[in-house]
Amino acid sequence: METWFIIFITITVSLLLRALFNLLSFTSKTPSQILPPGPANFPIITNILWLRRTFSELEPILRNLHKKLGPMVTLNLLSRPTIFVSDRSLTYQALIQKGALFADRPDAPTIGKIISCNQHNINSASYGPTWRLLRRNLTAEILHPSRIKSYSHARKWVLQILLDSLMSSSKTGEPVRVLDNFQYAMFCLLVLMCFGDKLNQEEIKEIETVQRRLLLDLGGRFNILNLWPKVTRVLLQKRWKEFYKALEKQERVLVRLIRARKKGKDERSLNKNGLDDGHILAYVDTLLDLQLPEEKRKLTEKEIVSLSSEFLNGGTDTTSTALQWIMANMVKYPHVQEKLFMEIKGVVGKGEREVKEDDLQKMPYLKAVILEGLRRHPPGHFLLPHTVREDTVLGGYLVPKNATINFLVAEMGWDTKVWEDPMAFKPERFLSNNNSGEVVFDITGSREIKMMPFGVGRRICPGLALAILHLEYFVANLVFNFQWKAMDGDDVSLEEKQEFTVVMKTPLRAHIYPRKT
């Protein structure tokens, strides 16, 4: 007992002396040599306290710290400084003006490295040849405008699935919980783009189940495995086994689809027919022959699984979350819904029951509604973390090499210096003042950052154009085909909750009524 007491006292005194030394060192340096201010840091203890908090719990703490300490704040997470930036101009300096310097990713935590095959995917790969190859492949082969257009039949197919499901639910006369419908529809669309086939509902549900289960556990019960992995592998053996079992289940489901695509591709090659009529180029097809530039090899099956999973997750939850937020505001503000319906009705031909993709370009108010939804309710309130390859200065403070730096997306879209009454839902703010009714807004932030739901700079979301198209297409058709009304006495709560994305704490439930033709 005495031995353990002496060890405890020794560790405690050492930590206090280290904290005091850090404080004295901090005050003796000039601003450009010190980190941005932050709360006191006590090694180990601080890590445990921060790791127990979700991003939704962290956000109000950061908001208060920024009010007290300024636009740059430092927290110590996983034994490294993490800097949070809430200012638009500092974000512009970092991600646009110094884009190459701030384009790298930090080393992923242990679980992240395993999931991403040692960061061999687009989101987490270091800024270099491998990342460029993977991103260029996605943008040139799948997200090029001509390729996006070729998937129009898939969007029409998924739209019909969604409308049929909502129509069936509306006949009960009960309020419809729409999020499940939105998530399933978006997932069907991404599965087709990823694997190229219209799979049956049982197969799609199987993929969705393994993806969602793993995704939820990564942000929940598996997160603690990142804290001292050598220790948790001993103390939390059961949870590590559950993690690997979940990975194996995902791999088993996705590898079957990947091998089927490879077999089809090989057969077409042997027959020398090229692409068959009706053949859909899938994302997986483009990954099969990629040659990693630094390692001089093709992707392994595990790496293709990781990239496929990234594709499915990246385009499903973000879009379905944004779709739910936008439709919640359609219900909450019937005048916005009615104005949008009248615009759609004025464009779509008489007797038509679908808003076609070519019609979308003639609907400026629709574009304004989508932009306002993304500004007011960005699916992610933080970007994926960035890091720098060398010591640099931002806002008068040191950003040290390999430190993690992140940017508060929601705060920039709610900045009162840019947006009047920022918490209100006012699509009209995006319509030009020259009476043309056009929407003129640069969502990429290349000239100035006013909002950044897709990020900005070199790591901007490659699926930006696809996401905007999906939101415009589905919102237009949902409003054109149904009238959306709040439940009796319900004021549609806009309270938030952090999951993989920032979702409605109380999922939207609404009465929906088919529009008369």
C-alpha cells in the first residue's frame, strides 16, 4: 500500500511541476512563439476528460472559450495540441492563402488507421501523391459532370422508391418519420454508384446494416480503444474482439460485391467487347486497376473496402441529414414551402409528376432554399482535422509542426458580421438584389469565406456538386409531390444532436398529403 501511495504522489507532483514549467515557459515567449491560449492542461487527466466528451458537448465549451480567449483556442487531445479556429479571415488565410501548408492530415488514431488501411483513403491520406491519385480518380471518373449526368436514371429510380414509400406511409393518416426513408433512398443511390448494380432490397439492407453499425460504434463504444492502445488491448480485450468482428463482417459483405465487379470486368476484357450496352461504370471499377505511385502496387481488397465504405458513408448521412433539416424548415415555415411550390409549378410542364434535372437550373428560389439549409444547418459543425508540415504562424500564434488544427464550420455560417439574423431561415438572403432573381454565391470560399459546409481549399469535399444536385432534385420533387404539414400543436424542434453528422434531436415527423394533379 505504501509503495502505491509513493508512486501516486510522485506522479502527481511530476505532473504539477510539468504544468508549472509549461506555464512559465508560455509566459516568457513572444506571441508568435506560443500556442493560442486554452484551458490548463494536466497530462493524462486532461486526455481522459476530453475523450469522454462528444463533439456536441465540446462545441458549446469551445464557443465559450472563443468568447473569452479569442478566435484561436488550444486544447490538448491525445497528447498533442489541437487548435480550433472560429474566425473566417484566419480560416481563409490558412486554407486558401496558405492552402498547401495546411492541407495535410494528422496521424489517425489507432482505430482510424486500422479502418483506413493506414490512411489509404481520400479523407485521411497525407497530402501527397497517393492522396492526389485517389482524389483525382474519384473526381475525374465518378464526379465529373458528364459522369454525374449518366447516373440520372439511378436518381429517378431512387426517387420513385422514396415517393412510393412516403405515399404508402401517408395513407395511414399518421405523421411520417421521414429520416429512415431519406437515409435508405440516399444509400440505395450511393450503392448503385459504388457497385454499379441495382441490388435487391435484402442485399442493400445487409450493406446498410454493417456500415451503420460500424459507423455508430466508431463514434461510441470503440472510441476508447484509441486511448493507450497497448493498455486497452489488455484491459479491453473483449471490445477489441468486437471491433475486429465488425470489420470482418463489413469486409465479408463488401468483398463479395467487389469480386463480382472484378469478375464482370475480366469477362468483358476477354470478350474484347469493351463496355456492354447498359453497363454502368461503378466507383469500384475505377479502383481495381489503380496503381499506387509511391508503393508501385495495386490496391488490396481491404483498401478497396475502405475506399468503398468512405464513398458510401460520405454521400449518405451528410445528404440525408441536410435533406431532413431542409424539409423540417419547409414544415416549420409553410410560406417558404408554398413559395417554392409555386416556383416549381411555374417551371414543370402541365401533367408532369417529376421535376426533371434540366428543370432545376430554372429555379433560383430552390437554390436559395438549399444554400440556406446548408448555412443554417451544416451536417458537420467541424471540418476533418488538418495539420501543418512545418512550424508556422497564424493570427500571431504558433501552429507547430504536426499539431492538429480544426475550423468551426457552424460558427462561420452564423457570423452576425456577415449574416443578418443568422439563426433565422431566410432563403431570400441568397437572391441577388438586382431584381434578376438569380443566386450569385461562391460556396467554395475561393474569394471570401461566408459559409463552408463542404470545407474550402485543397481538401474541400470532392462531392460538393453531386450533393447540391441531390438536394435540389429530391427537395424539389418532395415539395412538388406532397404538401408537408406539422403535427397538430407541434412547432418542429430545431434542437441538435451529434451522431456521425449533426442531426435533429427530435427527428422530423410530419403529415404529408399528395398534391392534386
